[in-house]
Amino acid sequence: MPNAALDDRLARPRRTCLSVPGSSRKMIDKAKTLPADEIFLDLEDAVAVDAKAAARPEVAAALAEPGWNCPLLGFRCNDWTTPWTYADVVEVVGGAAAAGGRIDVIVLPKVSDISHVHALDLLLGQLEREHGLPVGGIGIDAQIEDAAGLRQLDAIAAHPRVGALVLGPGDLMANLNMRTLVVGEQPEGYVVGDAYHHILMAILIAARAAGKAAIDGPYFKVRDVEAFRRVAGQSAALGYDGKWVLHPDQIAAGNEIFSPRQADYDRAELILEAYEYSTSQAGGHRGAVLLGDEMLDEASRKMALVIAGKGRAAGMTRTGERFTPPA
């Protein structure tokens, strides 16, 4: 896959990834007006078995319509253990491509083995060639939903077509026999720490080692925005790029939580300016500089790049002070 296609997708923000039932015309039309960073039309759990075949051409047509302003657009197919995956991909990609549509990413659920990614990659390559699309231009969000997938995180993340690892909490909780009925919430009786911390960190580390995005899964109590903010804030603090959202009420909160605070963004840009000056000829080629009462070095620059990068991707505008070289 050309590196430019992956680099382009990775540069786009993924603070909120909105799942929209592919069989609901009303919800698809509503989604076009919402400020989510990624929108995908769902053919998997959000569509009843008897409605899947009829939903495919509807999804393909919707992806070919104007009015989509989100940075990333795509759909979720069914997983490879079902009888629907092949038809999902062929009919939606082919139908959308024939109508001049746009598909940036396909969400592949229940990735328990790297062979699932290889299979979708091969099929997509054939479809891209057949329809005159850039080979490798359609990315894969690999959804991790069972213990087997957790054991193969590194291989899955390293595949060149994978742009993000996504936690699928509901199926994973069931697979691990967790004692809870609320997707995304702590299991009752687990009172010390976070029951999902190991899983979240394992996904994050594998994603970062491969230079890919890490996306937290959905929180099903869609009307409880404060609970959503609490849960999303935990994965944002770890360094996740964003979180799936299921309802418009969650989007504003998610976009805020996975963007830097204004003061942090301003400070990061100031640190980068100060460090750039200190290491330049004009600044004396110093490897460290004092900014106020804080000593900055190369590690400071790397940390500031993370915050500044997230702020720039989110379209933030700098409001704080600028660095002024000493006289």
C-alpha cells in the first residue's frame, strides 16, 4: 500500500467515531449534520439479520451522496465468521465506487486472527483495481473483541492497511466472562482500579509501536453524558486518539475530551518555539533551555509535539503568548 494513503488517514483526527445503523435512512441523513471526526455506516450489530442484504445498496448509495464533511467516512462490514462479509464488501465498495462515492475506511469487527485482515486486504486490492481506485486507499479499522485478538495485537497493528486498533468492549466482556451487563462500564464488585486497564494499555502499546491510532469502544448509556465523560476521560488520559460514539449527545463531549485543553495546547506550542530557538545557531545550539521555571530538553519537545499535534489536528487556534528570544 502506498505510504501516502496511510499517512493521510493517520493525519486526520479521530476524536469521535460515530456508528450509524446502515438500515436507517433517517439516522444516515442526521449523521451528515453532525461534527464527528469519523462516521461509519454499520452493517453488523446495528442491522437485523433479515435486513442486511437490503441495507447494502442503501449504504453504498449513501456513501456516494454529497454532504459528508467528516474527515473519515466508511462502513462496518460483518466479521469473517458470518456468511455476509464478502457480499458486504463487494456490494458496498463496488456500488459506491460506481457512483463516485467515498470510502476512507472499513471497520472490520471481531478480528481474532491476522488472517482476517489479510483476507480483507486481498479482497479490497482486487476491488480497488477493478474500479480504478488507488490500491491501498481504503484503510481498515481492526476491532479487537476477544482474547484471541488480544494475543495477536502486534501482528494486526503492523499490517500496512490497518490504520487503527479499536476496542470492542461488549463482545470482549462477554468473551472474558465479565460479570456486567452495561457495555463500557466497570463490572460490579471490581472496586480497586480499572478492570479494563490492561486491555486498554495492550491495545495502545501495540498501536503506538506500529504508528497507528488507538480508539476506545462505545459507552452504551447514551443519555448519561456525564458517565460518558468519565469513561472517555480515562482512555484520553492514557493517550487514546478517540472513542466510538453512538448518539449525537456524546459527540461534543468526545471532541472536547480528546482535544487538548486550550492552556495545554498554547503551552505546547510555546515549548516548541523555545526549544527550536535554543537548539538553533542564534540560540547557541543549546540542548536545554529554561522557560520560566521549567527546564526543557529533547524529551520536553517530544511531549509537546504530541499535544501540539492533537491540537492542530483538531483545528485549535493558539491564544497564548509567543516565545520572545532574549535580547
